[in-house]
Amino acid sequence: MAAQPVFKLDLSERFPHLPRAPIVEAVIHWRARSEQRLAREDLRRELTSALPDYPTIKTQHELHFESALGPDGAAVSSRDEWHGFRLESTDGRYIAQFTRGGFVFSRVTPYENWDRFAAEAKRLWQIHVSLAKPSEIERLGVRFINRIVPVELSTLDDILVLPPQTPPGLPLPIDEFLQRSLFDVPGHPYRVNVIQTTQPPIPPETDTLGLILDIDVFTTASIPLNDALADTRLAEMRWLKNKVFFSLISPQATARFQEDSA
């Protein structure tokens, strides 16, 4: 089988600015296991001291289930383990999760811009590194979740370049849909997971159907603790995320999101 040609990453490409971008959550995820013993209360104290601008702190737990087959049949047991801490900024727009398995940073709506989002994420990542002392980044991911409302299933071709279609000979209306695509990036250590699906109304909405466009770009090889290399990976993944988004949405949707919200 012939090798696929290397996919060109053109970081000089400029994408349309969208004042009404439908982003509901932006995420950067470093999977980097702690090699420093993290005592719960010690970590809480360190995070509280280092991040006074993130005053809300909540404990995170992992629930583990185990089953065993004995003479009396199967027995299931569970144990609740401390996993880390979730912190929220004063305005609740930034969310940071410091765990034994890595660090996750999120920005919820309204999204501002990449530069501010990435700069804050990297500032808190350095705090995680200083406390957890990981030896490498096992996986780095950039994920953007978009929610487009309102939508009509009969007019999804106004939004999506490849909307769902009913098969020929089966003239039935589509009631809902879910599509997942996983893409390799030939010549580069990335994969892209894309989910397109309908979403029922979210209270207090009662009849507003939404369209979710979830784009997750992630590395396929570990990264040493090298800030310059990690920055390169983030820049390339951001470009891939944008390339996928603007390849999936229609020109009409792009124009809709370019309208001034004022």
C-alpha cells in the first residue's frame, strides 16, 4: 500500500474572525502523570496560595468498581479515591483541574481569544509542573465544543458542508443524528476526533434544537518537558482545529457567525 502524502500544516493561513463564534467550551489537556507524591491537603494549600484569583476549589474523586467471582457468586465492591482539585476563577469562566494524571484547563462561554486563553492555560500548567513534577507529557490535546442554535434539521445544509441525508428511496424525515469521524494527520503526530450531533433543548429552553460540533485534536506521541516544543504542538493543533471547523461549516454559517453581535 502506498504511503499517504504528508499533510501540509500552513500556520500562515488566516481564518475568518467570528465575533459570534458558537464556542461554548475551549479546553487544553495535558496528560502528564505526577511523579511527586501529592498529599491532598498539602496540594490544596499550595493551590490556594498560588492561585488567589481562583477562589472556588472543589475536591475531585474517582469511583472504582471491582468484581470477583466466589463460591457464592459474583461480588461487586467499590472504592472512592481522591483524584485532584477543580478550581474556578472569580468570574467562573476559567476552570482548572489539577489531578494526579495531568492538568486540564477550560474556558466557558463567552470565549475571548486564543492568545489570552492559551497564555492563562500555560501559566497554570507551569504551576502543575512545579507541584506534580511529571517527567513528560504523555498526551496533549486541544478541544473546542461549539453549540449552534437554533437549527432546523430540514435546513442543516445551511450550516454543514456535509449534512446528514436520508437514503434514496427512504423519504423519511431525520429526527436526530450523531456522526463521529476520526482522522489521522499523515506526516504529523496528531489525530482529530470530530463529533457532529443534535442536542435537545437545554432548560429553560423548551423547543430550541441545537447542533453540537465537537473538535478534539490530540498528539499521538509523548512530548518531553520542553516549553518550545509544546508551544509548537499547541500552535499546530490550533491550526488543525480551525482548518477542520471551517472545512465543515458552510459559507452561510461563516457569514452568520461574522455578524457583529453589538
